[in-house]
Amino acid sequence: MNNKNILKLIKGQLSSEEEKEVVDWLFNNPKKRKQYEILKAKYIAKNLRESKNTTSGFIANKKRNLKNTYKYVAILMVILTSSILTWHVLNNDLANNNTSTIVSNSLILITTQRAETKEIILEDSTKVTLNSNSVLSYPKHFSGDTREVTIKGEAFFEVTKNEKKPFIVTTNNGMKIKVLGTSFNIKSYPEDKNIETTLVTGKVKVIEENKNTVVELSPSQKATYIKKEDKMIVEKVNTENFTSWKEGKLIYNDTPMRQVIKDLERSYNLKFNVTSKEILDYKYKGEFDNLNIYQILALFEVSSPITYSIQGDIIKLTKTKG
């Protein structure tokens, strides 16, 4: 795969099978997704110039009556306005590091950056809330006997019920979640030790593809797949602890600090430097309800044996002496 494949995707020159292959490649390559955005912006700019030249020449060379002249000017204004707005949006996204969207003839790929969430409505009215630093791939139109999407990162799904067409979510770690109509949360970051599926309403089947293990969840149950041990654990939980991120709230109940730190890095777009393994293994219990990072750090010092210092753009955590 290279930039030629990306350009063909942008120009709509790929078959459906080739499109899926390129989009899957972009799904797993953040740097290539950035290249897509840059190449797309350049392609739009080139079309803008060509549209200006072609339309201007057409109007200059054709002797039309006043009514037709107004018509061509109106067409030109639509072309220019549309192109300029698209160029402006793409450049703002690149400059501000915001959501990126890749659209082919049949597939859509949406990426959120750190400290960003996004709501997406699919063709069947299913609502997906995408958490920070996540990627969602889905078809423009659901065809066949299933509705299939792919997730890397974290998302909350509110699936529209359709008994004839199950909704299937595939993670990048060999896990599938199959539902008819329900609401649930999936947390599947490549760098995390576990994959978590938390069911709020309805029923889901969690399928581990390597061993073909199938677990059916009922509301308020969470299935945790431990990657290193290749095993699944099902437990009853308070679902709010695992879905409240949608409202800007993070809740922890004896959660290893290493996981808390990863969540904060994604949610606040910052970096921690931890000086002690004891800190990483420390079980933290607390709630961050739309707090800024300084309030969270102050809570660390009050409620745990941790102190902090800020060195440039890195937050250093140190175990309290004594």
C-alpha cells in the first residue's frame, strides 16, 4: 500500500473490494490517515483551480443572453463556495487536530483525536458515541443479512432493533459483539491489556474468534477479555462506571492506576511520567465529574499516596514518602 492507493480512493477509482482493503489499511495506520487528509485537501484545491479556469473560459468564449450568463455565474458561485468551504474545513481539521473522516464509494472511516468525542448516526438510525483516540469504520449502506462495523478504541452503541439483520461490531483484537437491538459499551484500545464489553440494555453475544468462545450477556453484565491470558471473565457491574465518559465523567472503583493514567492521557491529551511501579499498581477509587486536570491532580494528592510535579508538558507522578 502507498500514496497511489490513497489517491485512487480519493478519486473513486477503486473497486468495492479494493476500497475495503485500502480503508482497512488506513484503519490501522494513523500516519497514513493524516496523509489521506493532506492528499484530499490538495486534490480539492486542484479541482478548485480547474473549476475556476474551465467555467471562466466557458463563460468568456460563449456568447449567451443575459439570462444564461446569470445561470453560469450562479453555477460558478456554487462550485467555488462548495470547494472553498471543503478546503477550509479540511485545513481547520488538520490545524486543530480534530475528527478526521475518510469517505469512499462504499465505506466511511471516522477518527477521533485525544480529548475529543463524537456522535455518529448510522444509516439504520443506530447512534454511536465515539470516545477519544478511537476509530470507527462502517459502510454507507448496510447490505446483505448483517449490519457490520469495526471499532478500535472505545464507543457506546445504541443499536436500532432489526431481527432480520443482526448488528455486529468487530474489534481489532479478534472479538465480535453480535446484537439485534440494544445499548452497550465497548472498550478495545490496542495498547490496553483487556477488551471490555458492558451491556446496558437488551442482550449481546460476545464472540472470541480464536477459540470460538461465545458468551451471552444480560443487562448490567461486563465481559472482560484478558489478552495475555486468552480468557474471558463475566461479572455484574454498575454500568454507569463504564459509560459515564459520554457525559465527561470518569468513575473508578479499585482500578489500577496504570489504567487511570491511560484514560487521562486520552481524555485530556497529555503525557504522564510515572517514577514508580507501585504507583502503576495502586488501586484507585474516585470520581472525576467534568474536572480539569489540575483538580484531578489535587485529588490524587488528597486521596492517594501520590504527589505530582509539572515539567513542561509532562506530568510527573511520584510516590509520597513515609
